Amino acid sequence: MSLHSPQQTDSAQLKVDKTTLLSAFGKFLPPEAILFENEDLHPYECDGLSAYRQLPLIVVLPRTVDEVQQIMRLCHEHDVPVVARGTGTGLSGGALPLAEGVVLSLARLKSILEIDPVNRTARVQPGVRNLAISDAVKPDGLYYAPDPSSQIACTIGGNIAENSGGVHCLKYGLTVHNTLKLKVVTVEGELITIGSDALDSPGYDLLALMIGSEGMLGVVVEVTVKLLPLPERAQVVLAAFDDVEKAGTAVGEIIAAGIIPAGLEMMDGPAIQAAEDFVHAGYPTDAAAILLCEVDGSNQEVSEHILAVRELLQASGSTEVRTANDEAERLRFWQGRKSAFPAVGRLSPDYYCMDGTIPRHRLPEVLKKTAELSRTYNLPVANVFHAGDGNMHPLILYNANNPGELERTEELGGKILELCVSVGGTITGEHGVGIEKINQMCFQFKPEELAQFRAVKHAFDPDELLNPGKGIPTPKRCSEYRALGNHQHPHDDEASS
Ligand SMILES: Cc1cc2nc3c(=O)[nH]c(=O)nc-3n(C[C@H](O)[C@H](O)[C@H](O)COP(=O)(O)OP(=O)(O)OC[C@H]3O[C@@H](n4cnc5c(N)ncnc54)[C@H](O)[C@@H]3O)c2cc1C
């Protein structure tokens, strides 16, 4: 059995039969909005982290907020667990269904409700794709900054739930920094507003709490995002290195020089080769690592920063520094990076994407130790990541058909995340905990801290019906994990006492 198999919850035993539930849904949803045959349920059995699969009991696809409220009221009345879902591109098993639960797809709530170019905001439904927002506001000279590499497919509701990041988040912040207001349906089916059209609102910062809550506190049904003016110019520099650690050091030096690039991304040898074979981005395939450093702003600012970045990269020991000559070349350089996950996916039957974040200056050391762990476990690891944010994405290549290989992969992934925590980092930067990193929550946090997380969950969802079994490990799970010899991270206060 996989180390990360979903933890059982009290709601695992359904208190209402499927036929009764289907007939109750049929009273307010049209037949095409209710899926229950196995062949219709299969597309919903996993998210982008395909290592874990589970068919749900029923999938519902509402078209209105009122229908979402009715679904939640019904499920609450019958104690039926609900897993909200965008387009299932998540990489931590967050949208993994429960056998005795309903998947609530928000994909059909996909209207852009309002664009306000004067206040630079857009009000959108949760099923709107990330890129569709920037496409819609481009005629007004605006864009939505957080840009996950999956932006062509992932929804803004999923982005809110995961507090998603992307290439541009180094300079412009994560989803949480670019969201003003949410409308949320509670587990009881009430519609509430969190945040406001102003920059701040009184009381606890529930907006920040809801963003990144992985569908465990409420169902997001409307999002007001902040928009930014399109920069006058953007230009990217590609630097090749014969040594991964040198590339890691260069990242710190660029930021230390006072330049905040619009994006600062790193790929190592296996990722470069895979991306080049896949999209022919023009990458130097003999390099051990490349950095892509984009600067944006006014024409003059970009010209000055490009010169400074080139000098810094050369001084850091890069073997080649290339500036994209035109927009077509800039987009080609980025296409390689943005296609890197599927490109690496072509190298082996399966890959497992980790998401640890570390203080930037520890990059060289963590990359070195990750390579050592890869050798110890005899599993190849390709690295492609948001280097400027210290947000690592080691991709472990494995074959789930080989007996025991998934379990070995999970163990290696766990060790990499624990390494990130031990240098002062965290087990997730942008993909969330979901089911994949639930064991490492026991490493990162003390039992008292996990109890506080559970208290927050229970304040919103006392019966644990919203995405149960994700994000927060039970005390039992942590005891079992520790019994396997995985010890909790020594916290600073304990280490010094
Ligand atoms: C190739 C690839 C590249 C990626 N690159 C990045 C990247 O650069 N940066 C990054 O941050 N992520 C990245 N991701 C991960 C993923 O795309 C994001 O986590 C994204 O936000 C998920 O959106 P989704 O609509 O697919 O959500 P889903 O996968 O459907 O759901 C994700 C979580 O959100 C919850 N949820 C979804 N909708 C709602 C809602 N309306 N209300 C409440 N909860 C909800 C679900 O229950 C689940 O817990 C990448 C994924 C892939 C496959």
C-alpha cells in the first residue's frame, strides 16, 4: 500500500444511499449535471498527481451559485463529504475524490463577470482559466500576474485554493497578493463575502486564510483579482553553467545586487535535454544547468537591468550568456521552461513532482544533497524550478509498474522535503499539501501546531465534510509515521532549550 493512501475519516461511512442522493440532486440539477456511471466518473479519479486514483460516488457540475448552495445544503444534511474541483491540474492530490463522496466540479462556472480597467480589477467565476483573465483584459493594457505553468488549463478557483505561484511571482507576488475579494459557499450552503474592494478590511484576515486552504474551508464561487498594467518591455537572458551549484550561487547574486527579475528560473541537465527534445527552445543541451532571467519595466529600466544581469552572470562563471533578440525568441525560451513538466514526463512512465521551498542562499547545498539522495535511492531526479523564490521542483522519475517503486519514490520525495525543512524551508511552495505531503506535515509541525490547524478547520467545517483527509494529518497518522523512524524536525526553541 502506498505510504500516502488517503487517511480514513469519520465520514468514510456514507449515511445515505447513492440512489436517494441521486434522486435528491435530480430535483434541482438537470440530468447532464449529474454523473454517476463508472465510465463518466473516470476523468475525475485523480488530479495532475496521477500516482493516486479513486473513483468518486457522484460528480455534480452546477452552472449557478444557487445550485452550488443547494448541493452543499443537501450534502451537509446527509453528512456527505464534498471535494471541490477546478480542472484537476493540481500536483498534490488535493482534488483526489473519496469513494463515498461527491466531487463538486466548478468548471461550468466560467464567466468573466466584470472588468474594471479604472480600478484595475476583474470579477470572475471560479471556473475561469488563469490565462483567460489575462487574454480578456489585454485590450485594456492589463494582465493578471500570477502565471502557473499550467495557466492555459488551471482555474482561478484552483489557484485560490492552492495559493498558486508562477514565473512572475518573484516580482509580483503569489495569488494571495493579487486577490481582493472572494465569494464563498460554506459547508452549510451559506454564501459569504470575504475581503473587500478596498485594499484592506477590518477583522481577522480571512481572505489570507481562505487562499491556500485547499478546498477544506469553503467553496469559492467568485473571485475579484487585481490587474497590473502590461510592462512597456520584457526581455529574457539565458545563461548556461557547467555546474548546477554555480547556477544556484548566481541566483543569490542577482537578487543581492538589488535587481528583482520578473522571473528567475532554473533547469538542470535532464530537464534541459527533455525540454529541448520536446519543443526545440534553442537550449544548450551540453549545459549542466541554465538560468532564465527576465526583466520587465520601462524601456530604459530593462536596458540597464539586462546589462547588469549579463555582467553578474558572466562573473558567476556562466559558460554562455544569450539575450533573446526579439519577442519570438523570448517566447521560445519560456516555452521550453513552461513545457518542462510534460517534457520530463516523456523520459519515464511516471514522474513525481516535489515542491519544497528553501531560503535562496541554501540552493547550491540543497541541489547537491538532492543529487546524493537521488543516487542513494537509485531514482533519477530532474530539477526545474522557480529559483528566485527558492521554490524547488525536483521531478522524480519512476515506473509505477515496477513493484515497490512508487513507495521508494514517495520515500525519496519525503526525504527531499525534510531536507528543505531542515535548512529553514517548507514542504510546499505553491502546490499545496493535499495527500502527497501529508506525512511531512508531521515533520514540519509540532502536535500543538497541528492541533491549531485542526481547530481552524473545525471552526469552518465541524463535521469534516469539505475535502476530508487532506492537508492536516491526524495525530494517529503522525504517530504511525514517527513509528516508522521518521522523526519530527527539531524546532528552534527545542534545539536551544
Ligand atoms: C504542467 C503543470 C504545471 C504546473 N505549474 C504550476 C506552477 O507553475 N505554479 C503553481 O502554483 N502550480 C502549478 N501547477 C499546479 C496546478 O496547476 C495548480 O495547483 C492549480 O492552481 C490547480 O488548479 P485546478 O483548477 O486544476 O485545481 P484542481 O486540481 O481541480 O484542485 C486543486 C485544489 O483546489 C481545490 N479547489 C478547486 N477549485 C476550488 C474552488 N472553487 N473552491 C474551493 N476549492 C477548490 C480542490 O479541492 C483541490 O484541493 C502545475 C500543474 C501542472 C500539471
